[in-house]
Amino acid sequence: MCNLLGLEPDQTWKKGDPRRRGGFFSSSGLSATIADAKNPGEMVVAIREFVAQCKARDFAFSGSNLSAELAIGVTVGDTEQFVAFVDFSASDLLALGALGVELSIAAYPTSDEANAVT
């Protein structure tokens, strides 16, 4: 799957390993970065490109007996991005669902002081 989609695993786990949000993994798996963008708009574009790539290769996680989660993290609170919007269209969400991809979005607080280079 990683070779087919051109992904490099960032992290791997085995069935029974603890999850960050509590509980344990029910199966072995991996995480891979599909977009590392400067802002949510660029990130959504990159995610759309990934979805198109999956469709072009006729790949769906659900059809491959795999589970997949798109975990999105954004920082908010500094002058560059005090508020962030992650705008998916209905067709984006349908396309993710058709691939068998779950969606999780988290916001992380930051500040200009936290980002200051010393």
C-alpha cells in the first residue's frame, strides 16, 4: 500500500500497543504524512490530490481490508493564524468515506511568544 501510494511510514504499531488517546490498537498499522502545509487551505488541496491519487490507482482502504484515519492538526492563536478553518466540501467528505477513511481534526494552541526564535 505504501509503495502504491508513494507513502513513507512515520510510525508503526502492533496489535495491543497503547493508543495516544487511550485504549489499545486492535490491529497492527502505520501512520504516514500525506500533507504538511503552511495553512489549512493548502492542506485541503494536498488531501484532495491524495484522494485523486487513490482513485487513479483504484485503491480504497476499505476494499483492502485496512482501516484508515485522516488525522488533521492545526495550530491556532498566533498572529499568522489566530483562527483556523478546515473547509471540506460535501464531495470531499463523500470521497474520503468512499475510500474508507475516517476523519479526526484537532487544534493546538500556540502564541507568537511560543514561536519566537531565540
